[in-house]
Amino acid sequence: MRVANLAGRLVLIDARGHAVDVEGASGGRFAAEPQAVFTRWADFRAWASATELPAGEPFDPRDLGSPVPQPRQVLAVGLNYRDHAAESGFGVPDTLPPVFTKFASSITGPVSEVVVPEGGHTDWEVELVAVIGADARNVPESEAWSHVAGLTGGQDLSERITQLQGVSAQFSLGKSLPGFTPMGPWLVTPDEFADPDDVEVSCSVNGEQVQKSRTAQLIFSVPRLVAELSAVLPLLAGDVLFTGTPGGVGMGRDPQRWLAPGDVLVSRVEGIGELRQTFTAPPPAASS
Ligand code: ZN
């Protein structure tokens, strides 16, 4: 099952790639607001699998919002692939890797324009994103997938100067500039994957591939992250978990490379789809 946010309304994506409005198809049983469905996820899945859906409508991917537009918590994990930990100058973590948030105001849909801050070092990080479908507290690893509504693609865009300056790192701030958390194009339920623990993630800048790996290479898998994080705090239905990025970010290259106005970043997650970010210069300051 594929679930999306089309112009602020919850839709199912049918086999032809067309959108079926959920509020309409369910006769109002499920609300149009995309975030609300995650607190009724089991009901929603049961309804969707038992219902003959009407024909969907074609749509423009630019009208997609984040499939998870207003999570109560965004948890993001750093240094969760060996090659990225190495290029960042760290060893392989044997305890839970660094966990930070991406503030919710930075969330956008999968096709967007992003302003590159002037004088910044703006970097890419393609990631698999897991979305929580049932409140999770002290969930064992073996039961973790049943608390995941589905998977989507994400970019953990990062402003490295803001992220790394100061007496201690500022991961959350440096990764939360406007537009720095695109997600999508839709959420795909775990049953749709041959193996939800082994999914290819990749991205390219202006057509040149810069990252490519598989989530089987995660040091802490999705189930292990759900187990370890839910032992510390409750994960709530509709929360978002950015699982970490593989090697190949701009910071780890020699010479280092940063995103600039005019660059186009295309990120792909196998079995889900594509995100496309176009970078622009800040608007000129208002003159008097
Ligand atoms: Zn990241």
C-alpha cells in the first residue's frame, strides 16, 4: 500500500500511480488531514485492504506534500553506516549512535526548491525514513516492524558550519533550516518490500551519483533503532525516524563539495521513489 499527501489531502496511490482521495472513498470515515491517519493506522489498513477503491486521478508530483507533514517527534540518527562514520572521522559506534531532531518547520514534500544560505556549507544526506504506526515503548527488536507504518525517502539536508561550530555540535539546528527536511514521495508499507531491511538508497547532484548503498549496511537496523529508542522514550504513532546516511556526502569528499544555487539533487529509495530538490540563492535583501 502506498499512502501520500496530495495538496494537503490523504490519498492512496493505486497500481497505475493515480491518487484516490481517502476521505471521499471512505465516506468520511477517515479524515482528509494526512497526519491524522497514523493514530488509526490498524483501522485504516484494514479498511484499505477490504475496500474496492474507485479509479484514481493522475496528479503532478509537485503537488505532493510530505506523507508525514506534522509528526509529534522527528528522530534522526547520525553515523549509522560504517563508510559515513569513517569519512566523518569517527569509529563505528557500538552504543546507540548520536540522535538529534530535525525541527518540524523544515519538513516539505518530495519536490521542492531550497534556499542555500549565503556563505554556508550545505550538504546532502539521502536516508531511508521509517514512520511509526503504533505507539512504541520498550518494544523488543523482534516485534519492532509491527510498530512501523511504512517507509519513505528523506533528505537530511545539513548546513555543516551551523552543525559543527561552537563548543558542542549543533546537529538539530544545522539540519533544520527552511526546506531542509524533504520527505516522500509517499509512504510504502513494509509488506511491499522483498526485504524491508535491505533497500537501496542513492542520490545524485546534477546527474552525477554521489551516494549509493543499501540499508542492509546500517550499523543499527530499523528494528534495532526502534527497540533502543523506545527503551528511552515512547515513539508515538506518526513519528518519523531518519535512519542515517551512507558515505559520499560533500563534507567527506576531497576536495569538499557543497550545494550551490542551480544544483539539482535527486534522491532515490528502492521500492519507494524519488525526491528532487532544486537549490536557489537567497532572495535579494529589500532595499530602501
Ligand atoms: Zn543524517
